[in-house]
Amino acid sequence: MALLSSIFFIILSLFVSSSSNNETAAETISAAAFDRRGGKWVLLQKSIGVSAMHMQVLKNNRVIIFDRTNVGPSNLTFPSDKKFCLNYTIHGRPAAKPHAREPITTDCTAHSLSYDFASNTLRPLIVHSDTWCSSGAVDPTGTLVQTGGFGNGTRTVRTIPPCEDDKCDWLELDQHSLMQKRWYASSQILPDGRAVVVGGRKAFTYEFFPRTNDVSHYLKFLWETADTPDKGEENNLYPFLHLLPDGNLFLFANNRSVLLDFDHTRVIKEFPVMPGGVKRNYPSSGSSVLLPLKINGSGLPEAEVLICGGAELGSYIFANRNNSDKDNMKVFKGASTSCGRIKLTDPDPKWAMETLPMPRVMSDMLLLPTGDVIIINGASNGTAGWECATNPVLNPVLYKTYERKPEARFSVLNPSTIPRMYHSSAVLLPDGRILVGGSNPHERYNFRQEFPTELSLEAYVPAYLDPKFNSLRPTILSVESRTKAVSYGLDFGVKFQLDLHTKDASEFSVALVTPSFTTHSYAMNQRMVVLEIVRFKPLYSRYRKSTDKYDCLIVARGPPKNTVAPPGYYTLFLVHSGIPSHATWVKVQ
């Protein structure tokens, strides 16, 4: 499987139609035009009107995208029957008197939208409070629960459900729904369906939503890992959270990590400091991913975390200098080339260090259906923050998770032409593409700088989607279960079509993937569970002459428990010889 998955990337004949305002049509890709070594980039929209600072795919195949609400008017207007205006002061300054420098601004543009990736169309959404640098998780019903932000949004919870009629919009709960202000915090969905919200600027605590009681839990570790908060360089904001199969929470901040029993506010274990002295969290902004959890038998799977990129201490301070002062000019220090991988379920876990093909800060790391990781977006110098980075990295990198030789794990892929730096984001779509948007390296909507505010959307099309591999690609027909869901420990069937005759179950894998809430180089709640295959059955009597395909059945076993796969909606990919199907949505319960 590892060897076959390294065939990797392909292109699909993109079925996206022109946008609703006909600004641009998605490029049509032919097999001949596709670079099978490094994938393909496709411009979907020249402008969606909003910089894609935050993104989340929902089970209705819509992507919720938003930036912030106190940055000035966006380039996305509401339809005439849906006019909505906000009144605020720019950049969250206190409400001003009439003679003050910063008058209250009226903004009647949209700062959030719902994007239909199949039709390449969008719909403006209404958001009231400021979502700048907030967090999110999807609850077991498929509803996005979005937490915190800036200004009037720091303690707000917002929700949006996955409606089928395209009429749903944001619902803003009480502005004091959170116990503490959560700006640059992280969220993780838990086995019981709650979300835990951790950290944030000057918030050394965590809390749960929905609330179990009116308590936020102090965590000394968050205070200890802040470097120079008085200068804005904490290097522990947007801490990395990963729920482990034993039900405890892996928490990484700065260059340290612990295992947290969140229900009892108890640090069970502190892991070794990640070597090299590199800072990995905002504003030094590396990225982290929990590698695929592979189920073998009835036991709990092994758990490994990969963390890549970042910057050295002081990088933000040097990059944040004012160029008008000749004695205090900006300096963009080189980003880190290091990655660390640690098997947390080992009795004595230790970091194994690896080297990226190029320096990277502000990259996004996403799990692919094959189990490999794509590292995308970012810069070679500087840190996160306005005008704090330069030398954008245009080439994605493929990390081959199952390759045994570390030196053979990285492959450089084809570049985009659009810099994606601070406030860019990326998500995996159910069709296997990577949706990429955003980049707001300057305050407000500024299009005249060297790296302007970026309003476009593009797709990176991996080589595993190349039509050349269509004969290997399974097409899912149905998922069948007595419970009408993927239930813990119970068998279920996946019926599919394939061009080829095969009897070898080892050529297949069944992967459950949770779509992530991506912002600030961190794909929150991202998770892949590779299920145990119980049996494979070619249904030769079901050969379809009309399609020249064979019907087949795979029986897989659901995850062993909710600590391995928290309840909710997942995309189910069937992978054959390293080539994934388009996903179908399933509910795990």
C-alpha cells in the first residue's frame, strides 16, 4: 500500500461550472495537460470578495468561508433582498465620540459566505460579531460550532448547520457564551460530542462547550510556554490539540507538549522538548497533524503526530519593526526546515527529526485519502502577522507517511502562481482536491502592496485524480448498515464499482476522514481512521455491460470506540492501489 500510494496524485476532469457572477470559469483540465509528477493548479474564482481566513467543509458539500468583520467593507455584496449592515470602529478601537479620530463605520458588505464547490457558486452569509482569529469544531449533528474572535466576538459562540435548501445562516449565541475571551484559541471535538476550547491571548485556561458548569480550568502549561507576551511574541497561541485513542488530549505549545486528562485538569505526562530550539505556534506558526490511526484487530491504534516548520525566537519581533526607523529596520529571518515526528503510544516517546525540502512558516498540513500529508501555503522568511513575512513558498510538498526511509518521504509538487501567506487556508474536499484561499498579509483590504490581500479561490488537484488512473479508481455505490450509520465495533458494507477484476483485499483501504476547521496554519479536528477490512467479495454476477464495470462489496468494521473516532459526520474514502474514490458522507455513532 505504501509503495502504491507513492504513485500518488492525479487530476479529475473538473466539473465545476462558472461562478454565479460569471467572473471566471473554472479551467477545464485534460489528461494530456496534467503533470503526473506534481499535480495541477486550477483557478476557481478570481474573487469571492472575502479573504478566506477560516474554512470548514460541511456534510451538505458546502464550504463555510469567512474573514473578520472590523476590517472595512469587503468586495462581496448582499443581494437586494438580504441587506445587512454592521456599525463598528475599525480594528476594534473603542466606540468614539463625534470628535474622535476613529468614527464609527457602517459596513453593508458580507464577510462570510457558503461556497458550493460542485457548482463553483457562492452565497453571502450574515455574521454579526468579529470572527478574527477564532476557532471551530463540528458537533455530532454536523453543525459548525465557531468560538471566540476579537472585540465583540471574543466570548461569542456562533453556529451554522449543514442545510440542504441553502437558506441557513449564522446563529449568534449570547456574547458571553464563553467563560473567557478566546482570541487565537484552539478547539477539539471530544468523545462525548462536546468541544474543548483551549488557550488564547492572555487566556491560560480551557473550557467546554456546551458548558457543563460555569468553570474555566487553569492550565499552568499555557502560561509557561508564552515567550514574550509583552512584545506580542507568545509562540504558544493556537496550540495544537489532538485527541488520542486513549481519550486523553495531546497538547503542544511553543516547543513543548503534554498529555492532558481534560476532565480532571491533570497533566498525565510531559513529552520531551522538541529538539532544535524552533518555535512552532503562532506567531512562529508551524503546523501539526495527527497521522492516520490504523485499526488492526480490537486493540487501540498507535498514534503519531507530525509537526513541521516554524521560526526561531525573536523572528516576530525582528519582522515587526518599523522600516521608517533606519536603526530599527525590519529583518525577515529564515523559517525552519525541520519536522518532528513522535509516536505518542510508545512507552518512551521521542522525537525523530526530519528535514523539509525548503524553509516554511505559516504552512497548512492536510491528510490526503491515501494517508499521506500535503504541506501547502506559507513563506520562507519571517512569521505570521501583518507585513511580517516575505518569500512566499509556492510549491506544495508531499510527505509520504508510510515510507520507511525518512530521506525519501518528501516530494516537491508543482507550484501555484498565487502567494498564500498570513491568513491563508486550505481544506480537503470530498472529491479529493485541496481547496486553497486567502492571504491577508496587510491590515484591511489592501491590493496595492507587494503581497496584496488575496480574494481568489483555487484548487490543487493531486496526481491521484489523473484520468490515467480511472481504471483503478473505485466508485462507491452505497454504504449499508443495520443501524444506517457506521457504528462502533459493528460491521458495515461498502458496495462499489471497479473496472478491474480483483480478489485481493490487500489492495484496498477504507478511510474515515473528518473535514477540518482550518485557520492560521492549523487544521483543527483533522482526523483519519483507517478501518479494518473484514472481507472482500467480487460480485461477478453483477458485471454491468453498460458501464464495463464490476460490482464489488467490502465489509469493514466500525471504529472500536468514540475516543478513536468521536461521533459525527465523516467523509468515507475507498482507496484501491493508492487511488481514492470520491468520498461519501457517513455518520459515526
